[in-house]
Amino acid sequence: MISSAIFLSSSIALGADGEPGIFSRLSGPGEAPGVAPVDNPLYLQECGGCHFPYQPGLLPARSWNKLMGGLENHFGENAELPAGDTKALTDYLVRNAADHANFKRSRKIMNALPPGETPLRVSETPYFIDKHGQLSRAMVQDNPGVVSISRCGVCHTNADKGSFSESGVRIPGFGRWEDRD
């Protein structure tokens, strides 16, 4: 009887894939799925006003530091902000970066990234490239409903909540994504 209870507890704490199970996610300090959603109003206003507000957990701290240190030429645009806002945003991004986050997808992003590599675009990370490698040009660039791989929320229906699960992918004009392996 006791051994059955111990087995059941361990199965709930750790799933079949070795990742934290439902019990760990609900009550323990285990890793959460996805990435942390953006919860900073200044970031949503200043950065999200021009593009998808990428969650800090999608890049390492060194990438956020480099991006925020070069706002005078932010991918061809001058995105400079008052010094106080730049510092507040940099602090927020670094504090919640992939290498500081306790989220499953952030860990996977960091595990795939070579040490010292400093990508400036989420789409340049090895993890992103691997996950999006099967997408055809017709699904993205030539698709008037998508246009650019950088528009996460167009296909990832729960991107704003930090969930990029394949089960939540709907590609305009193509429908639900199903892994084609």
C-alpha cells in the first residue's frame, strides 16, 4: 500500500517524459511551462507599441543588454528612450531573461545556445530556428496573414500569455499546425 502511494506521488511529481508533472507545477518550485508573460506596462507601451512585445525569457541577459545599449540603431530605427526608461526596461529584461528564468522553454532556448553567443533577434536563436525550420515561404513571407516570422502572435494564439505550444498554433490560411515529421 505504501509503495503504491509512493509510486503514484512520484508519477504525479514527474511526468513520463522526466519533466515536472502536474503536482510539481501546482505546488512545487519546479519549472513552469512556456515563458513568463510580459507583465511590465512600460515595456508593453514602449516596445509593444512598435512590435510584438517579446518575452524577456526568449533571449539571454547578454542579448537584452546589447539590444538596450544600441537603441539609437534598433534594426534600422532610432528607438532611443529617456535614460531612466532605458534603465528600467533593461533591468526588467535582464531580471527575466532566459538565463534567469525558471520556465521550461527559456531553459530549452539556453540549452540550444552556444556559450557566449549573443543573438539580437529571437529568430536567430538555434532553438527558434529548429522549431520553425519546417515552415514554408508560402506559410510565412508569402502569406498576407503572416508576412514575417517576427509576428509571433499571428500564429501562436497564446503568445501573449507566454505559451508557444504547438497545440496553440494556427497559421492564417493553413489552419492548425501539426508537426510534419
